[in-house]
Amino acid sequence: MNEEQAATPCPGGEQPAVRDRFTLEQSVHAAARLLAYAASQGLELDQEVIEKIVASGKLLCMNTNDPTTFPQQVEFWVAYDKLTSAVQPVTTESIEAITSVLPRRGFCARLRETLFGPQRASDKAIRRYKWWASVALFSVLLLQAYWGVGSRLNAQVTELRVGIQEIQEKMSGGASEADAEDRAGQLEALNDELSLRNDSLKKWNMVWKTVFKVLTFWTADDRNEAGDGRNPVKEPPHKELGRNRLDTILALEVIELYVLPLLFGWLGSCLFVLRSLAKEIGAVSYSTEENMVYRIRLFTGALAGLVIGGFGLLHDAASPLASLTPFALAFIAGYSVDLFIAAMDKIIAAFTAKEGGQKA
């Protein structure tokens, strides 16, 4: 007996040539697997459905082109339809993704299986999206801390400059010798503090400039000195402070208006994906086809977070969202991107209806 004959379920090793045998055989095996799942979960099924599914194995040994087998085929498909309706949203693909172990090829794969155990498709999806969520969370924490430091430094520089200006105005108005010495000491202390903040701003700007150069391959010289190169002239302190503040303000605006909302939207979409994945695995409804939807969700969530601030919701004091920060709105938009897109569709539909009415 050859391998082909040994693999066939028919007596005598004969496998009749039938039309769409591959589809029929797949469906028979899928029906048996769904029936086993329904039995393991205690789902109530009609006894006639169970009998038809159990008897469907005989179809694999029949010539399904023979009209005498048509009633049996119809009975099987009707029973299979009732079975799939009874176990929804569970499918054979979801059972396969959650219960079947993925094949391991190569030494590294076998080593991972030895260390971490066998891996299923659902385990792979969980690990992938946990990694993306960890990257998003780390990026948000790192960049928000960096943005907070820059904002605080800029605010302190503003306060120090206001304090120095007030003391200078008082000194120019005339005062006693003791008051003048006291104010001169205060002015010197404030100038020292301002110099320290200026150095901190310079280092803060150096971080984003270095990242920008790496990402854009920018090779322009950014020295803060003037002259002919051989005898450079150092920049005046007030001019250096003004330039550092300008660089800081521009960088803070870019981070606040574009980068952080995008990251918060990405983080919100990661949370939605992980929550949906946990629900589907718990309900045995996850299938590998969902991965494409989840990948698209990550990108649309990031884009929703980026554009959510452009609708002017925070500028309307009567809006229920006015008390929320732009970052919170970006996170919510990334998490509920479906609602965000639905709102955009309604706005577009409203304008389209207006234009259609005017033309009519």
C-alpha cells in the first residue's frame, strides 16, 4: 500500500475523483473540529445536526458527482451551516490560531521553544503588539519628560528676565546707597541664575538638534561663534540667550503640536489593539486575518492623534472637551479612531448634502 492509499479514509485505499473534493474535505474536518469545540463548551445542539456532521465522513469516500449523493451533501451543508451559526463568533481559523502550535525551524527557533515553551499564533500576536505598545509608551514618557524640562527652563528664563528688568527699573529711579547695594547684589544673583539657565537651554537644544541631524543627515555647521574661523569672536551673552530661547520655543511648539499628539494617538491605538486581542482570545474568536486590521489600526490611531488638535475643540469654552489637554484628546482619538472617522464622515456628508441642495 502506497502513501496516498494509506492517507485516504476510504476502504480499499480508493480515492474517487470528485469535483471540489479539497473544499469538501476541508469542510468535513472543520465541521468535526467545531463539533468537538461545541461539545467541550457544553453548547446545546440539535441531535440531527450532530448526526449529520458525524456521518459526513462517508462523503469523502463517495463520488460527489453522482446524483445519488446530492441529498447527503445537502444535508451536510445544512447541518454545517447550523453548526457554524451555533458556535459564532468561533471559527475553525480562530480555534487553529489559539490551540495549534506554530512549527519551529532552525536552531534559534528550537532554542526559543526550549526556553519559553511552544508558541501559538495568538501568543505571537500578543508578543508583537505588546512590543509595539512598550515602544509607544517608552517614547511618550521620554519625549514628554524632555518637553516638560524644556518648558520649565523656558518659563524660568522668562521669570528671571522679568525680575532683572524690574530691579533695573528700580535702580534707575534712584535709591539710597544701602538699597542700591542690595539691589546690585540681587541683580548679580539673578544674572548668575540666568546664565545657568542659558547653559541648560543650550544643552537642551543640543539634544533635539543632534537627533535632527541624525534623522536628516544634516551636515551644516552649527557653531555659535563668528569670525574668520582662525580667530572666532564669541557671541554676546544676551544674543546667545535670545537665540537659545528662540530655538527652544520653536522646538517646544513642534513637539507639543505634532510629535506628542502623534505618539499619544499611537499609544491609544496600542491600548485598543491589546484590549481587543485579549477579548478575542478569551472568546476564542481571534484569527490571523485580524493582524492586518490591527496593523492598520496602529497607523490610523497615530494619524487621528496628529490631526485631532486641528478641529479647534480646545478653543471653544462651551465645548465639553475644553477641559481636556491636547494629549488626552489625542489619546482618546487613537483609542476610538472609529468614532473619530465616523464624525469626519458625518461632517463631509453634511457639506456634500448642502452643496447638492444648492445645485438643485
